[in-house]
Amino acid sequence: MHDPLFLDPSGAFAEPGDESYALLDVHGVVIGLSPGAEILLGRAAEEVEGRRAADLLYTRSDAGRLVGRCSADAVVELGHAVLRHRSGEPVEVTLQVRPLLTTGGDRLWLVQAMDAAGSRRRELGYALLRGLFTESPMVIDVFDTQLRFLAQNEAQRRTGTFGDVPFAGRTMAEVAPPGLLDLAAFEARQRHVLETGEALIASEVRGRSPGDPGRELVWSESILPLRSPSGEMIALAHAVVDATDRVRAQDRLALVNDASTRIGTTLNVLRTAQELVDVAVPQFTDHAYVNLLDPVFGGEEPTAGPAAESVVLRRAASSVAVAARSEAMVPMGETDVLASAPGSPSRIALAGGEPRLMTGAELVEEFAAADPGRAALVAEFGVHSWLLVPMFARGAALGTAVFVRTGSSHPFEPDDVMLAEEFVARAAVCIDNASRYTRERTTALALQRSLLPQQLPVLGAVEAAARYAPASGHAVLGGAWYDVIPLSGARVALVVGDVVGHGLHSAVTMGRLRTAVRTLADLDLAPEELLSRLDDQVNRFHDEHGQGLTGAGAAGTTCLYAVFDPVTRHCGLARAGHPPPARLSPDGTVELLALPEGPALGRAALPFESGEVVLADGDLLVLYTEGLVRAQDQSSETGRERLFAALSGLRTGPAGLEAGCDHLMTGLLPARQHDDAALLMVRVHGLAPDRHATWDLECAPEEVARARGLATRQLAAWGLEELEFSTELVVSELVTNAVRYGTPPVRLRMIRDQELICEVSDGSSTSPHVRRALETDEGGRGLFMVAQLTQLWGTRYHDRGKTIWAEQSFPGTGAEPAGNTAAPPGLPGFEELWNTPD
């Protein structure tokens, strides 16, 4: 019986019936010949029997060797020899001589001849079996059809998997150590091959090392059917190759690829940190968390010296495998006091730039003195391997990433440390980019908002609310703006504009244009005239920057300018390439105001035109930029339809303007907007008839006294007797100048709004300005006194004539006059000059 470790290779690769044997007696005479030998020699057995075997050899030397070897008592390999074919042709063979004894004790010799091809087949068979069952590193088992062991090769024995347990005639389930692999699945695979006759090649099978149950092994397994010459399946060959290192390398590469696609999907610091731990758990570790230095957590520039005493590490992200237990003592956003302490593993790693790998026992010892509670949790949760990797970008420290393995998972190895360093380095770059983007975006938005009104003025004529939304993505700076500008006579100017393009240049251009609009508004220009002046300013910008920057300059800017007069309730509007405003009436009617459409600023070939509408109390004006109503794939008409629908939704209740702005911004802006958007909502209020009074005066000196009396009585009716003295002086000086230097008609108007406003109009367009008055001059100090007694004063012009106005604060408001201060001692006063037209 053969040793079950080996298979008998006799006859390997031999075809049935090809054995060539000759039986010789003690004298070397042929007494028998096999059919294979008959074919080999081309002779029948009867023809050869009784002849000397040496006569069948082609050369005398071969005959001598055959005779000499037939005296040996052991199997003798004669090696190469040449037989004589019946045709006379030589036949090259390999000879083997084997001694035999008959039952009577006579000596016989069995000579086996194999031609060159057969010899090579036999040698190959021996070499193959020796290679597979003796020298091959591949583990090979042979099972019968009952799934019982028939044989194993030396590689299987060298693994020591089965120890000294006898295996022959037993199944894998009877001899395999516990936990080696899923035995039920293994037998199912064997039965599948027996039933189908199809081999299973290179199946990936996972199991555990008998000597280290915590270490997972991966094998490449093949199960092959073995058949008899008749084709009947008689056994199974089971070949196994250890693929653990290859699979782990593939898993690591897959994890790196996964990290490259999943980490850094957004420019958000905390989201990027969370993506890092989500990639690591559970493929790489059971628990992972990220601590970021306080400046990085807040979007600031990372510190250059992480070893400073003021280092604060804050928890930014954490992830735990479903079946794992690990420490969770630091809530999100809170300081990790233990990691921030001097001498902690985190501080040491940040200072040295090298990862720290510790066992569970070392970690408990490290934490025991500083935080016994945390050390107890480490032991309770079965932490056995703890890896800390410092996070750096551009040479600056960002924080640390910690990976924890618990329970039956295998401890971290050097390859794991390298892998962790690789995807932590990627995460560090992404976190640094996100932090820099956050800083840049915050700075850009701060700049953008600093160029917009910090707060809208509180006025009696209008209630106003506004919103600004920057574009999504990297181009956060835009050129959209809005403004509410108080004008003389309780009037108010409403402005919405949009500079083409994005970026710093557009934002700065917007700031310059907004300043220009406010400056021009102080001149009390009509809307169409203001846009004409603004168009000139845009052309000057173009001249300053040259032709090459027109694409990013002010040319193409759109603007809507409106002036509302609460006394007359008239609103004059002009637009330069800007969408028309919408009006929502108190009864819910929504309409777009029909206004002449002017060209964009910097491209005007024709004068701008204005339109005028009469607004009722409670009317809501909605001024906006194109970015609010027009998405990237929508037409302007579709955007305005959406605006109408959103405004119609405001009829459901008396929502305030702030809520109305939020409603429109939420309903109209897409999730990712491609342009910045500005919105200005204004509810208008007319001035009640009892809050203003107008009188026509004769162009005569005696009218000055009458004007004072009219003003005094009106103050008494309003209960503002405290302002009687200053008002009389203001009215007296303004009417006197109009009578003396102006032309008819002369008109006095008083308005009680948030201030007391006195206005004197005449038909002359001459412009007053101040000059120094000599100490010997008898007059010339009228406007100087007006400036000292009032909060503001100025002049506005009409188609024919002008109006000089002055504002006074009401008693008890605490406002002080903001006019010119008194002249220093020893200097002459000021005198107004009324220039006549050329």
C-alpha cells in the first residue's frame, strides 16, 4: 500500500497498450514479448522467442551492456540503446532491466523498452508529480468522491494547518482546526464540481490563521475534477495559494482610490474631515476621528508653531463601525482637552511630524494619569491598536487623524501606517483648500457687503427691506447693489443696479458706481438726467482702464433709479437696461410698471427717458436684478412669470417686508445660482394733507413778514412752538433772498415729516454759493445763519426755477445741526452770492 502522501507515478502520461516488455531467461534468451514490443520491433512474438536478446540490438556495445547488467540483483537503468527493427532501421529507446524470480527459484529478467517520446513523457510525469507534490509552494489536496482525503503534498504539511492529525480517509470538516474557513461553503463548492463536472478556478476564500485568529487570511482556491481513462470522475484536486498579501495590496489600492474620489468633494472644512473618517470606517479601522487646530476649525490660517502652549485641538469629525465599540468622550465641535495637553501623543506627533502607533496597553498607560475615565473606556471597549497621524499642508499643522482597532480586528501593521499617512495627506490638502476657500469667501463677502448699505434708513415716506445673495461656487464677488437715499422735501430715491461679470473688479466698480449715484442724487437730479450723468461716469471708467478691460469694466451695467415724492405720491423712474420693477397693490394686483427701456450704461446712443406713476398708500414696489428672476436655462419672460407667482403668494397675510424678502429669495433663487442677486422691497406711504402746507407769495419785500406769520401759525397748529424763533429766521432769510434775487413765482412750503422742512421756490435758476464777508459788510450772512440753525440745507433745480430747502430736527430728538460751524474768532463771516446766468 502506498504512502497516502504520494501518488504512484508509474505509467504517468502512458497510453493504454503502449508498454514494451521482453522477458529473458538467465541466459539472455527471449522467452516472451509484449504486444507493445511487437509493435516497437515490427516482429511477432513467435519470430523473436528463442533468440538471444543481444541479437535484437543494433550495436555490439549495447549488447555487451545488456549482458553485463543482467547479472545484477537490482533494477538497472541501461539508458539509451538502439534496437533493430525488422526493416533494418534503428529504433532508439531507453532500456530498464528488472530482475525476477519464478516460484521455482529460477532467475528471469524483465526488460522494459520505451521509445524517446515515451521516455520523455515518463520523465515529464515524474518531474510534474515531484514538482506538485514535493517542491511546489502551492497547497494541493486530493479528495475522493465522498469528499475524503486521499493525499496531500509536502506544501500542505509544511503549513502545519492540521498538525499531526491523521487525514487520510477523513473529510476537511473532521480534521480542520476551528475557524479556519467556512467549512459548509467549502463542501458546497466541492459538491458543485462533482455534480457539474466543471472546475472552480481561482475562487477568493477568506478565513483565519490557526495560530492568530485575529488575522484574516485570503486564499485563491481551485477545485478540479479528476477522471479515469473512461471519463468517470474518480476524485477532486484542491489547489490553494495564499493570496493575503496580494488581496491586501489590492484592498489598500482600492481604499486609496476610494479616498481620492470621496475626500474633498466640497470646499467645506468639517465636511472634508467627515469624509476622511467615513472612508476609513469600516474598511480600514473600527473607529476614526479627526481633531483640528482651533484656527483651522474656524477657517483661519493654520499656525506655524503647533508646539505652543496655546494649542487647542477641537473635534471635527468622528465615525464608528456599526458593530464596534469605542471611546466617544468628546462631542463634535468641543475641545479635546486630553489631546491638547502638553506632552500628549497628539502634541508630540504635531511637533515631530511622525505618526504614533500604540497598543491598547500603552494607550491605557498613557491616559491613566491624565484622564482615568478615558483610560477605563479604552480598556472596556477592547482597544488593542491605536494609530495617530499628524495632518500637515504647506508645511503648517492642521490637526490629527486617529484610527482605532478593537475586538478581533488585526493590529495595525507598517503597511497600514503608510496607507493611513497617504489618505490623511490627501485629506490635509483638501482641508487646507477648504479652509483657504472659507477665508477667501468670507473676506470676499465682507468686502462685498461693506460696499452695500449696512442698514437702510428709517423714513416716513417708505418702509424698505433688502437682500443680497452672492453667486454660488468660486465667483462669490459680484456687481449687484441696491440703495435707499433720502432726498430733500421728504422724497426718497430707490436704486438697484448690476455690474456685468464677477470678481473683485466688478465689486469695486459697483462700489464706485454706488458712490457716484449717491453723489448725483444729492444734486436732486431727475431720474433720466441722473442716468445720463452716470453713463458719462461709466465712460470715464472705460477711458481709465483702456479698451482691454471693457469686458470686466463698467460698460454694460444696468441700473434702475426712482424718486418717490410722498406729498404728491408721484414716482418718477428711469432704467438703463434694467428689468422693470413690479408693483403689488394692497388688493393683491401684481403688475410690471410700463417704463421706457433705456440702453445699458456705457452703451447709450440716445438720451434716457423716464416714466411716472402715481402710487397709493400701501403699494409695494419690488426692485430686483436679473439674477433673481432668471436662471441659467430660463428666459426673462419665464423668470418674470415666476416673480408674479411668488408675489401673488404674499397676499395670504400681512407679512412684513423682511418676511416678504425671504419668501421671494427662497422661491426664486435656484440651489446653485450662477449670478448674484439683489432685491429691494419698498412699501410707500403718502404724506397726509395736514402734514404739509404751501403758500404762494408775491415777489415783494412786504411778503417777508407775511411769510413769517404763516410759518408761525403753522408751527402752532403742529405744536412746534419751540422751533418758532429759528423757523422765523430761516423763512425770513430764504424768502428775502428769493424776493431780492429771484423771479416770480415765489412759493413757501412747510413739511412735517421726520424733520421740519422749510422750502422756498422761485423762478430763477441762479445758483447761490457762499463767500467770505468782510467785518464792515452790512449783509451777506443770511445763509450762514441758516446753516447754523438747521440740520441740513441745499438747493434743487426744476425745469424752470429752483428750491432752497432747510431741515430742522424736532425738539427732544437729540440731533444737533450739521451745518457749517461758526467762523473762528478774528475771521470774517460768509456771504451768499447769486450769480446771474451768462
